[in-house]
Amino acid sequence: MIDVVVVGAGPVGIACALECNRLGLQTRVVEKGALVNSLTGYPTNMTFFSTPELLEIGDYPFPSREYKPLREDAIDYYRLVAQKEQLDLRLFETVESVDGKREGFIVKTNKGEHNARFVVIATGFFDHPVLLDVPGEELPHVHHYYQEPYAFAFRDVVIIGAKNSAAIAALDCHRAGARVTLVVRDAAVSQSVKYWIKPDIENRIEEGAIRARFNTQVVEITPEHVVVSSSSGFEELQADVVLAMTGYLPDFAFLRRVGIHLADDAAETPVYDPNSFETNRPGVYLAGTVCGGRHTSRWFIENGRHHARQIAAHISATGGPS
């Protein structure tokens, strides 16, 4: 029996583990993928909106060559923090259920079991894309994740979405030699697009380097086309590759299996105490982006990292080290 199992080895999960360890709580991190798995799935050389000090955890300085760090800088930073703290990491191990009760949880995984007095869930939201729910979405040339453009040179690429991920993918693919068409259900590129990206994508659209279809919905994807609908009627867009950059959601099914209640609201917000982050299930806590439900922009690394000390302090005050 250990004190705490943290589910998820993202920045917030790492922060929770090190803060618990510092209070004398024996802590283990179980992660279904790689360390900071979501960051490994971000676009290559993606620039963070935040400055380095806003991404720091555990009072470790975040060295960066640039004013705003790259994805690769962050991956290195969090790995070094985990290494320095000598965290007990169980990577590529999927948590399937959490049985028992506070002071006696059994965390079952695809590789075995972990007995713990408390459980912290810091699973983020990047593993479950928002689906289009249209015929053909399951075809092999349709992707909900984007990392780099080089395989798309001299090909027709249809990108669905109008926020940061779609804008970044469209610009990257265009500059790598792809013929890019952006499909947007709204009337314009989202106002939430980063300030150094928004004018770039808008200028490329205005000059015709990137084609755009605004106020347009995808109705079907075929092996060669994306069929869209607008006030002008139906149109077939040539597509060798489809990048559906439509956003991501927390794993609601997992939260329900764990016994965490979801509010009856549009966001399906998980139920937790805003001071301790303990959920309706005593001894189970939430940390980071997963706390926002469908409102995935409510919590970032910048503010989610602060959950760690509140959770560790509450666990220590509730039960203390074993």
C-alpha cells in the first residue's frame, strides 16, 4: 500500500506527484503513454503562448533560448524535473478501474494492480478528439492529430477547423508545398487564434495561397473528396489528406467508471471541491484540464499546476504519510 497514485504523467500530474512526495507521501504515477504524452503529440516546434516561468513546476527554473518556449523545450524540461525528483513512473500502463475506498483503493491497470490510500486523476483532454460524426471519418487518410507537414507536399490537404491547431496545420502544410483548403463552420478564423498566427493565416487566405470555405459544414468524406455544404449548395473538395482539427475532450467514460459525477450542464463539468479538488468520491481528486469538462480552455498548465499543492496539502492533512 502506497499513499498516492497519480493517473496521468502530464505536467500537472508530475507536479502533483512531486508535491505529494515533498510532504512525505509515497507517490506513484501511472500513465498510459509516454511521459508528458500530450506534448509528444503536439506539432513539431510548436511555440507555447506562455512564457517559461508560467510553465514551471516544483520551483525548478525553466531554461529557454526563446521568450516563448517550444514544444521540445517543454518536453525536455518536464523530463528533467521527473528525473531530478526521482519520480516513481509507470509509463505505457493504462488504468482501467479504481475499486475500493479512501485508505484502501485498488487501481487496476492492463499490467496489474496498485494499492493506494488516495488517487489523483490528472488525465487532461488530448486523447479523445471531437468527432465530426459524418460518413467516411474512419477512412485512413483522415487524421485528428497533426505533427508535421512534410509528407503532404504536392498533395491536396483539407483542414477542418478555425482555431490554433487548424491555423498552424494550414500554414505549415502550405509552406511545405501542399495545396491547402480550410473548411470553417463559422464566418471567420476564430478570435482565439494566437496573435502572431491570426494575421498570417488571414493574409494567406486573402491572397489565395490557402483556400477557405467559411460558413461551411462537412457532410461526407470519401477516399478522394470532402463533401461540404453551405448556402451555395454542395461542393466536392479534392482531398488526399484530411486533417480534422476539431478539438479534444476528456475521457468522460473513464471518469464515470471511476465514479466521478458529472454536472448536468453543457460542459459535463466533473464534480469536485474547488478548494481541495476532492471529488464526490472521497479520496479521489482531480487536477488540471480535466476539471473543466468540455471547457478545455478553462485550465492550462499555467493555472492547473497550482492544483498540485492544494491537493497534496489536503491529502497530507486528511491522512498524512502512511
